[in-house]
Amino acid sequence: MAVFLWGTLFIMFSIFHFLTVLFEQFQYPDWVYLDASLFVIVFCLLYLLFRILFTGGRKGVNQEIFSKHYKLSCNSKERNFYWFLLFLLLLKIGMAVFNAYQASGSIFASSWGDLLNNSREKNYLNSSRLLAPFFYPATALLFVCKYSNLGRKYLILLLLLLLFNVVITRNRIEVLPLVCVFLIYWLCNKRLNIKNTILYSILAVFVLYVVYSLQDFRYYGSITNFLSNVSWHEFNSSVWGRMLNQEGELGLRKAFYFFIYHDNSFESFNEGHTYLRMLLFWIPTEFSQGIKPDDFAIAMGKAIEPTSVGYSMHPTLFGDCYANLGMWGVFLGIVWAMFTSVADKLIYSQKCLLQYVYAITFACSYVIIGRGSVYNSFILLVSGLIVVSFVYKLIANKKYVWRKDPI
């Protein structure tokens, strides 16, 4: 599953960093880009070395269960777990609809600003926050629809339900399961050749287009306003313009350059706060008596926009590592080699259905981590999998029956 981490970093940092240096489109002195290159190269070499040492070259997921040749057969107890996942997914989407209606009095009149203000007015432990960790595990139902006897109509219905959720929430990361499920299936059933490499590249551009489209969709306010006043040409031009100008997601690496240029001379930098928070994730920040640092993404946002309030910055995983420990952050490559290796063992050790849950959850989380939202992704990953795994052991049988179907 770590391919999703490195695919994200390749798109969001490597390609455009290379093009920036190649065409000398420098916003800072050239030594900044040299330092960034050296940081990333050493980080990746350490990751690769220790990844090999930790895994011994073993695969981290049972590819057979993602093969088109297999079907999942289940007993009544296992079907109870399917219903549990479906209940979580419907509850989460239902809460999104309720929040949209509560914020503006109508689903179609709701806007991103309304939803954001409505969220801020609620208590820290609100229903939306409590349900968030279970969204990615519940989307493992996409695999269930694919590999069980439920049929294509259920898969299409689930896809439409997830698309509806994304339109309501405008939350870009909630489109990830739709992409990751397809890629996992594709990677496990297709050989890497020139044709498939071209297809992967086209898909990557399409995914970026969807992400930028959702971000632009927010700017137009309500769904009604968007449908009434925005032409396809205007919308499409705006999306492509922001992509080509490397704004938004493709511009996050620029914060990495900014931190290098200023030698991390900002409050809370060089203190490893992201990783201290990850170690102390089980303690709520407000109850930690100052032991657990505040959200480091806010500190990075403050460094970029000193006058901002609550602005967060996610400068890709490379930028986050540098901001946490400076040039010593290259050794965090070892930490992530250990993390991905342990994750592989966790995924591989699960039985078929639960392996689907772990696989999609780690895949989506790796994309968000690669973007630089490390702690938020980590806490959603850990809390979601702990609860779902506990429920699985309560209601599902450990035995699975598989049959191999002809091609």
C-alpha cells in the first residue's frame, strides 16, 4: 500500500520540483532548491535501505484477494460485519446531509463556508468528528461489492452514494476511496508496461483535475448558485488555470522551500512536534497539561501567514519532516520505512474481509500523509482501525471460505 504514499509524493513534489529546477523557475536562491533536492534524496535512500532491511523483500499484501479470479463467500456472522460497515457509511453520509441542511436550511443552498461555520460552532466531540475515522474503513464495501455475489448494481449504487457525499461535503479527501479502490485492483491485475504507464499518467491527471474541481466548486458557494450561474467553459478554464499555475495541491512544496530559505527560524519548528503528537495520540491535547504539543500544521500556517488565525499548512511529507527537525529530518525516512513495514504486516495478517478494510484505509491515509497532513491522517487511521477491528472480532467469524472461479 505504500505505493500510494510515494505516488502522491512523486506527483506533488518530484515532478514539479524537477521541472522548476530544469527551467530555472526560481522564486528563491538556487541553494534552496539544492538543499531541498539533497534532503529528499537522502531521505529516500534511507527509506529504501531500511525498508529492505525491515521487510526482507517480502510482499506486504495478499494480492490474490484482489484478483479478478476470486469471489468472497461468507456466512451469516460475516454478513453482520458487512451490515455494520454499511451502517457506518450511511450514518456518516446521513450526518453530512443533516449538517448541510442545518447550516443553510437546504441541501442545495448549503456552501462550504456554511458547513465550516456550522462545524466550528459545535463542541469538540461532535457526531461528525466521531464518525470521521470510520469513513475509509466503511468504504471497503466497494471491495465487497466487487468480489462477492452482490452484483454490479450494488457496486454502482455504492459509487453513486459516495459521489453524492463528496458533492455535499466538498471534502476532497473523501473522493480518495473511489480512486484507491480502482488503483488497488488495477495494480494487482495489470502488468506495468508502456500502455499501462500511459493510462496511469492519464488517471493521475484526471485525479488532479477532480481535486482542483472540488476546490473550485467550494468557491462558487451553494450548489444552486453553481448550477445557475457557472458555465462549463468558465469552470473548466479556472480549474486548468490553477493546475498549470501550480496553485493549491501542486504548490504545497513551495512552503518547503520557504522553510529552507528561512532556516526554520519560526516558533515551534525543529522540535519534532508532529511526531510527539503521534506518540501521544491517545491523550487529548486539552488534557495533556502541555506535554502534548499543539497542532504543528497551525504553527506552519502561522509561519507562512503570520496574521492568520487557525490557518494550517501541509507542505508535503518532505516539508513536514524538514520543518520538524531541519536537515536532521532526513532520518525520519527510517521512521517511515518502519511505519510502512509494520503497516504491511498488519494488512497481511488480517483475514480477507478485514484485509480489505485495512488496505483501503492505509491507501487513503498514505495519500493524505504524502500531502503533508501527517497527524490528522494518522489519528483517523489508528482510531478507525482500532474500533472497526474490535467490532469485527465481536460479530464476525474468523473463518473465510474462498473459491476460485474460472476467468
